[in-house]
Amino acid sequence: MQSKPIVTITMGDPAGVGPEITAKALAREEVKACCRPLLIGDAALMAEAVALVSGSLELNVITDPTAARFDPGHPDIIDLDNIDAATLKRGEVSAEAGRASVDYIRRAVEIVIAGCADAVVTSPINKAALKRAGIPYIGHTELLADLTGEQRVTTMLATTDLRVVHVTRHVPFKDIAKHITRDNVLETIRLTDSGLMRMGLPKPHLAVAALNPHGGDEGLMGSEEIDEIAPAVAAAQAEGILASGPIPADSVFFRAIRGEFDAVICMYHDQGHIPIKTHGFEQSVTVTLGLPIVRTSVDHGTAFDIAWQGIAHEVSQVEAIRLAAQMAGQRAQELD
């Protein structure tokens, strides 16, 4: 039991599906087998979520990680007691829920940085709720970067046979091209290479997708491939990174799924999200690369339309926990 990594799991936005998918995941045998979970959230709401999904779990409510018992039938939860279960409007955006969801993340990161846990798994939060609460972040990645003091971070999405990492993410489409620079592409390649090595791939082969149709057609459809992407790939190769590209986006994902590449560097949000969610929507998870801690998450949002009905699927949450445990184990081996 003591050899299993301790994985903190945040409850996410209390009004969303985070509490119920977490309750379902904790009842799964594969989760019990791979880690010692430590929940961060509101104990009253989590107990309600357990009852909602007809769970047999009984929560062990604590205020400090040193009090955790790690009994699989009685999951430990650090109770921040920061939400009013009686007045919370389920399935709706609220400032109260936005503030609470960030409190859970801050506490989880503090615990891992203090050495009391090995990884963080975050349940979904809501951008509109953060904005309503006056919190100046558009998502987990930016908040985690600030909390850990690491500004060079990026997000990888992973599902069966396919991993993607983005050079740009939350950028309006009309502004994407100006962010596709040699330095930005090269930094993303480096983060992906080191991140995959930490996941146990000793020499990952990375594909770098083109920005324009047909890879730019030798400049006929755009020059970003010639001016920025190809030089970044050449620089990465000079550093010993196994990178190929730019490769037209209409073929690169098929080649990756077939096993030719370990990950695809994508130029913008939908270029990577669409193939991942088409290929394995329920199984896909996210990993933040570049952090000094292990962090994974589900690859979906708060799903307010189905929240607190007991019907949300926990598959992505289970996979996020399993991957976090695997990465934490790999990191522990590296430190030995």
C-alpha cells in the first residue's frame, strides 16, 4: 500500500460534474489498485455526490494530509468547507463555485509541493465562473503555471494511440498565424520531448503539423511552414530531438494513430482537439507539461447540462488518475 503514489484529486466546479465523476471513479477497482487518493473539496457536497451515484463509499473527513488513512472504502477528503450546499445552484455558472474550484486547486498544489502527495488530478472548472468571480485565469494551465512559478508550460491531450500538444490554444483564429514563430514551435517541441521522456518514453518521435493546407504548398498557401515551422524542427533535430515535419495536418494524425509518431505538435486548439475527441472522446485526458509536479485532468468541461443527475461518465477521470499515478511512479524512479 505504501508504495502506491498519493494522488490529490480536486472536486472541480461544485455545480458541475466533477463531484459525481470523482465519486464514481473512487469506486473503481483500477483506481484503488493504482494509487492512494486524497480528495480536495467540500465534504458535504462530496457526500451528496456519493449518495447520488448510489456509492457505498464513506468519506473520511480531514483537514490535514498527515491525517489521511488511505482506506479504499473510506476515501480521505480534505474539507475546505467553502461552499453552501443548500444554496448552490447545480448546473449553473456562479462566482461562488468559481472561487471554490480555484481554492481546491491551490490546496492540492500546496500539498504536492510540500511533499505530502505525488500528483494532482483536477476535475473540470468553468471559465465563465472564474470570470464572474474576478479570477484572472482562463483555465487550469495558466493558474498552475503561476502557482508553481513555471511560465513555460503547455498542455498535452492523450487518448489511445494518439497524443497531441498545442503551440497555441486559446487564441482567436484570426491571430493564430502571428503566434506560429520558430521560438514558440521549438519550445513546444522541447516541452513535449521532455514530458514524454518523463512518462517513460526514452526517445519519443514527434510529428510537427503544418499550419496551412497541404503544408503550405511550398509557399503558395502561406509561408509559416518555410519561415517558422521548418527552422524550428531543424533546430530541435540539432539538439538531438527526434522530430519530423512540417507534415500536412490532413495526414499526420492517421500516421500517429498507426504508430509512426508518439505525439503530434499542433499549431492551434482545434487542429489537435478535433482528432483527439473524434478518436477517443471518453478516454482522453490532459497532461500539463513543463510543471515541476505531475498534473493530469479529464478532457471535458463541467457539463452543466447533465450535472448532478448521476449520469456523467467517469471514464476520463479514471484514466486521468491512472496516468497521474503512472507518471508519479516514473518520476519517483528517476529521483531514486
